[in-house]
Amino acid sequence: MKRYSKKQKWLFGILIFVLLFATATTIANEIAANRGQELPGYEKKDIEGTVEKLSQGQTLTKKESTFLYEQTGLGEDAFMALADRGEASELLKYQDALFQKSTYSTISTNFFTGEEALNDEAKDLLPFADLQDGDVLVTAAAHTLGWQHGHCGLIVDAEEGKILEAFTIGQPSEICSLDKWLRYPNVIQLRPKSKDRNSDIGTLAANYGKANLNHIPYSLFSDLQDDESDITKTHCAHLIRMSYLPYGIELKEGLIVTPKDIANSDDFYVVQVRGMDPTKLWE
């Protein structure tokens, strides 16, 4: 019987570990990828009567507004923006998209991390109905080793479709096009609640982010910096937090802030959602 040296056994053990780790990583990421889209847990209903009422400039009741949100994923800011542009009928397309199972693929950003993107034939890539500076976009369609940590970014130029984001290790934060966000299978668009109606917190946060959080090195441990006023590192959710912190909004509840924390923050309200059940969002 052939005897193996200690070195050969050691190398063989490493090989087995690498193969098992790679297999486990692949399986975990596949499980996370299958959660890329969630259809509403209720039936699709006829919204044409409510849409017609909106088209005619009539005021919707709170119940009707909630009904439209649950059927289209568009909150009052979004569907009123469509109505003001004479595009209320577009709500039917948003409803179809919300209840339609999409096809998407997983794109690897590195060996451990992947994100989902809609395929070209999945459906028409509908735009955000009402985008404003300071809005926050959050997606759950990003995962590492099976952990669905998600991603988020800050709208800094709504008119030009520009978003500030810190994407991954090795890349500094930068201002990017919104194109990628139209292709995520799930997205929540959030807007800050303002106690002072005369204060545009969103615009202030967007301007602060552009001035102080652009071209900053990426670090998962940026929340642990001793001097929070000296921003030398950032990650996607930290970028959002630090942009809003000067204006009285604190998004960190634990040691670090995550995209899911922001998605569930009481300091924001939903403008639009797709690829998720509007009544559940990112639970």
C-alpha cells in the first residue's frame, strides 16, 4: 500500500477543503439568487376605474391610494407624478410588471459575490416614475456566500439619472448611471420624511454626498471609524447614512448600517417598489 508523505496529505486536505468551500459557496449563492424576485402574495385586480378617476384629476381616497400602491408598487408621490404628466394610464404597465415573473441571471462581481440582473427579454424596463435628488435606491439582489446583504445608492442628480454608490472592495465610491438599477429584479425607492416642510433634506443630503463621499475608498468597517466627521472609508449603506447624518437622520442602530436597515427605516417612506411584495418589502 502506497504511503503518502505529510506534505502530500496536507496538500490533499487543502484541495478537499477548497473543493468543498467552492461547492458550498456556489450552492449558497444559487439559493440567494432564487430570491431575486418576489411576486405579491395576493391576486391581481382591475385598476382601470381607479386609474380613470386619477386621469380625470379626481382626488383619490386613502383606500384607493393604498389599492393602487398594492397593485402597482407606486406610492402616492409616484402615481401623482404620472398623473401630472398625463401618463396615469402607464400604471397598467407597472401593474403588469409587478405581477409578472421575470427572467434574470446572476452576474459574479468576484468569486464570493454575485448580483442579479434582468434579462433583455424579461420585460420592458420601466423607469422610475418620480425621481428626486436625495432619493435612496435599495436592492436585495446582491449576495455574498449566500448572505443576501443587498446594495443601495443615493440619487445625486435625478434630472441626469445619476446615483452615488460605493459598490465593492477595491473600487472607490463614484457617481454612476442609473441604467444598472433598472435591471435589478427588485428595487425599493425611498424618500426622506421631513418634519420641516420648508426644508428639502433630500437635496441637502445629495449635495453633501457629492461633496464629501465621492471617490472614497471602500471598506466594510467604515462604520467603526473613531472620528465620524473624517470620512476616509465608506461602503454603500455607510454612504447613505453619512449623507443624511448632518441633517438629523441617524440610520445606524447597531455596530454597522446595512441596506436592509435603510429599507426598513422609519425615516423614509416608499415612493416605488418592484420585484417585491409591496405589503412586505424586505422583511
